[in-house]
Amino acid sequence: MTTREERPQYRVTDVSAERVARVYAEALLNAVPDENQVQEVLDELGELIDNVLGKNAEVGAFLESPVISRERKAAVIARSFKGKASDTLYHFLEVLNNHGRFELLRAIRAVYQELLIERRHQTPILVTSAVPLTDAQREKLLAQLRQGMQREPLLREQVDPDLLGGVTIRAGDWLFDGSLKSRLENLRNQLIERSSYEIQSRRDRFSTD
């Protein structure tokens, strides 16, 4: 199975940590001075997590270490981000440093994404198809989803050749299975049920005779 577009996801198993992450994510979103910059801040946060911390484990260990002073961390943050990242992100990193909460950075990014989706009245949709969707198929599907949900669908596409044809569409707990594989399985079950019924009918007839 291959994924056409995969956005990094992160879930916190510690409920209290998840609550704290939500508080910071809400504070970050509310601190963005211009609505047009909310996506920019999310992109910056993703760049920091994926391309800095993700590729340099020692950087993350440095920022999360309880034995390294906050003053020393603040100096590194200023040297690395002041004037290079948005003021919003830079000041947010200062806040995380002051409260010793760098270990929640990935969880904060995930919650920020969720809050942004809610603010935009979007609904995440996972579309799985046997082959990649064409532009025309994608636009038709988006139009149908918009009409049906009265919300803006946020598509994530993945390819699964085992489906043989058609698509499956998942939105939260709701699933539409329009795949060829599913249709063939339904047909097979119907044939089995029909055969079983006919066999039982013959047995009943012979028994009566």
C-alpha cells in the first residue's frame, strides 16, 4: 500500500499531557496576529519538527534536557530562530523554554492542525483507490463530498492495489466501501447463501418425499 500524501500525525497517550498540549496549541493559534499567517506558523512548526529535530536527535535532546539551563537554551533559540522564523514562532519557543515543555512540541503541532481544521470548517477524508485518482476524478469527488457534507473536505489519498477498482472513503467512523473487491466479496457471499438455500430446499423436498 502506498500513500500519495501523508501528513505526519502524533497522538499523546498521556491524557494530562494531551490537555497541556491543547492549551499551548490554542495559545499559539490565538497569538498569530493575522489569519493569513496561521498556515505559515504551522508550516514553520512542521519544518522545525521534521527537518531540524527529526534529522538531528541531539538538538531535541538538548532542548528537552532538564540538566541544561534555560538560559543556555534561550541563547541557542535566539541564535537559531530570532529574525529567521516568524516572531510568533520565536516567542512561542521562548515560552516553551521558560516552562520546560519542549517534549510536547510534536503533540502541540498535531493539536494545532486539528484546531486549524475546525476553524476552517474542514472534514478530513481518507480516500483509498486501486490506482491514483486523476485530476478529474478528484474534482468530481470533492464536489460530491462538499454537497453531501456541507463542509470543505480535506482529502488524504492512498493507493491499495488489492482493492482492484473503485474507492473506499473514510470520514471519522463513517466508511463508504465502493471498491470492486468489496462488490466481488458481496457477490460471492450472495452466491454461497443462494447455493446453501437451494441445497437445503432439496433436502427438505427429499425428506418430505
